[in-house]
Amino acid sequence: MGVPVVTPQALPAEAALPKTRSGIILVADDEPMLARILSQMLGSVGYDVVLAHDGIAALELFEHHRANLRFAVLDVTMPGKD
């Protein structure tokens, strides 16, 4: 199943992201390279990123940061808890 590609030209001007953002993002992925890339990308636009490498850690970090989380990027299948 392919993921559609959206080019910047296909997005309306109001959909463009600001250059900087703020807040905490939870990234939960058991693939170290993917987690690092996501963390760097989100950090480069101003987000603080907390990383979880398994489902148990993701739940613990969610509980700890839930009041301040902007959103979470979650892997569908992970060790410990899906």
C-alpha cells in the first residue's frame, strides 16, 4: 500500500507550517534510526521530543508528559505493548 506524496505546491498557502513550533512531542518507535530522524526533524522546527523505544516506555512517557504533549507519533507494532 503506497503513501500519497504531497508536494508543497499542492498545499494551500494557509496549510504551510510556520518555521518554528513549540511543545513536547512523544515519538514511540523501536527502530532507532527512524526515531532519531523523527526526533531531529521535529527538534529542528522547535519541538522538544521525548523518545520511547518500546510500548511500556511510551505509556510511561505519555503519563508523565500528558498535560504538555502537543501530539504523539506512534509505531503500530512495538516490543512490550502494541
